[in-house]
Amino acid sequence: MNSKFKIEDLKPVVLDLLANEKREIVFDILNMYFKTANSIEDFDVLGYLALKAEHRDLYLKCAEAAYTKAENSQQLYIARSNLYKAYNAMNMPDNALFYINLNLMITPDDFETQTQKAFNIALKGDRESSESILLGLLEKHPEKCEDMRSALSGKTLREGKLAEGVLSFLGTFKPKSGKFDDTLRMKRWTGAIQPGKTVYIEGEGGIGDEIINIRFFKYLKDLGMKPILYSSWSKYREDTVNMFRRNGFEVITEMYSINRSQLWAPMMSLPGYLNLDESKLWYGTYLKPFNDPKNKISSTKFKIGIKCSGNPYFSQDEYRKIPIEKMLEYLPEHAEIYYIDKQPINNPRVIDLAPRIGTWEDTLDFIEQMDCIVSSCTSLVHAAGAIGKTTFVVVPIAEYYIWSTSSKTTKSPWYGDNFQVHKQTKVRSWDEPLRSINQQLLKLIE
């Protein structure tokens, strides 16, 4: 190794590799240099890059190593801050709170540290105490109103204030600039009825978010407007574009065809801009399976389609992933279990559909043939809900915004009556929601 090389020099290389979707190479590079790192600066750089790459295990190792290298009170304070953020990423709130409280002994009124404390208390399932801290911070720091609205959006949504809660969660009280604002200089649509106008809907998040929110195109059409989904990342996933188009939604993937005299809106903000309440979220199924003969399953047994985790590089995946052994523990022995994902899985009790899944059309076809779907919070449950399949979703304590509703039952206003939401109540434990689902499955089989 070149003796003049510094780990700091890795930054442009790693960031360039990440920009070109070379994440596995980045993991190898970071793991290799972690073995040679020996200073707090080295571990800080590696930790920063590990976080960028969503290499959460290494991010935590770097934070722990940097903490052991701290030599003065200032370095210790910063190291503790990095350490509790790493424990956040690994869904370890008790560990995070230990270091948060140490820092609060030094700076008891620090806004960021107090909000981190509130977040980790919420991760433990104590929303009331968490929100009490946040409301107190809002009173002391009214200038932080926008930040607090987002942090308190779950409370707003649980009170049934859908439009306000969604916009609070997404931070759209303060308009963000982007391609449509800065590049095309187009006017944002924020709810005013303008019959005959085209509204370009900018896709946000992943495919699951697009499946969730494409339903709102119906409401735009009912207003006499023409919604068109602009999904820039979908040009790399032609199958999702084809699936949406087949189901009657207009989609474009390039900006050159956009008419700048028309309007645009961010996709996930639509229920807020439309000022919808919970009763308007579900109007019936809006996706249909393709029913390709090659996807036919001939078995007559009770079939359960499952998925235990989503994109491993999603920053919140640590909160939602369920060990497959734990899920199988609560699935009936006499049912056939199908794993519905493009990523292969090796388990003798599971029929792996990965070799047969090439597109989202295949996925919809297999969902349709299941007697029910059981999954963690992934795009699979949204596709299943959109086609009306009996679905049980296992939701973590750190729940996605659509699961925060006024519902006091397992029903969700976002989907029909055959869709159930079973929520985690104890951090890192899935037994309670899976046990509840098991009881429902046994009733279905009977």
C-alpha cells in the first residue's frame, strides 16, 4: 500500500462508485480499509462512507472504534453523537439512549440531542413520552416549527388528520426545489381545481411508494385534470412502467416530452394537496394481474406468499426485516409457503419463486394465486393490497406514515377490508404480531 495514501482519499472514489451503483465493490473496499484504520480520523471517514453506502454494520463498528480512540472531552462528545446515531441505524434504542443521556448531562438543552432522545424513546414504543418531549421542544424553539411538524406527523395522522399529517411528514409546508422548479421552472399544483390542465406527477421513493400513491390519479381525473407520472428511475425498470400503463396510468420516463406550460406535483403529497380524509383513501382495487399462463401454479393446497425484508440498502430496513425462521415459526405447517421476491432464498420449507420472477407482472400473477400474503412492510404488501388480495402486513414500531391512522383495529383505511395491519409493540421482537397473524391464518384455513 502506498505509504502516502490516506483513508480520506477514499471519499471521491467511493462516492463515484456509489453513484454508479457499484455498492458491492464499495463494501469490499471499506471492509478492507477498516482493518488498517488506526486513528479517530480514519474511523470517522470510514463511518461516513459506510453510512452513505448503507453498510450499517460497518458504520456501527467505525463509531465504536472512534469512541475508543477519543482523547479529550470534545472528541468524546462527538464520538458519542456518532455512536448513538449508529445505534439508531441498527434499531438499538437502549444503546443509543445510554450515550444520548451522557451527552445531555453536558448539554441538557441541545435541540438535536433532545430530538434524538425523543426518537429513540419512540423506537421503544413509548410514543406518548416521545411526543411530550417534542411538544416541549416546539414550545421552546418555535423557529423549529417545520422540523417539529415532521417529527409529530404520526400524532397528527393518528388523530385522523390525514391531509395535514401527510404534508407534515413529507415536509411540504416548506416547498422544496427540484427538477420541475429549478430546471423546467414549472408551476406547482397544490390543489386548485383547473379542469383541462395536465399535472406531471413526480415519482418519489421506491416502487412501493408509486404503487401506494398512483391510486390518486383517479381523483385528479375526477377533477377534470390529466395526471401523468414522471418516474425517472423507472426507465431502468421498464417492467414497472409497463405494469402501470397496462392498468390505465400514463407514464413518462424522460423530461424532454414535458410541456412546461402545464403543472407538476410531488407524488406522495397528493392526498394532502387533494385535502382527502381517511374515508377517501380506498375506492377499490386499482391494479390487476396479467394472468400470464407461464406463471400458473397448479397446486390446490392452501398457499401463503411471504416476504421478510425489502431493499437491504434502504435506511430503515433494519427496523422492518424479519428473520425468515421467525416468520416460518408462526406459519401453519400444512400450508405451502411461497417466497415472492426476485432475490433467491434458501430454505427447505419455502418454495422460492425467484427463478420465475422477471417482472412486476410476474409478481402480480403470483400474488393473485396465493390464498393470502404475509410480509413485512415492503412493496409486496402494497401490490397485494392494490389488487385486493387478503394480506397481513407486519409493521415495525418505527412505522411508515401510511400505517399511522385513526384506526383502532387491524384494518387500514388505505386498503380494503381484507387487508390487516399487525404492529410490533416491543423493539426487535416479532412474536406478538406474528402470533396474531397465525390465529387469523388458522381461521382462514378452516
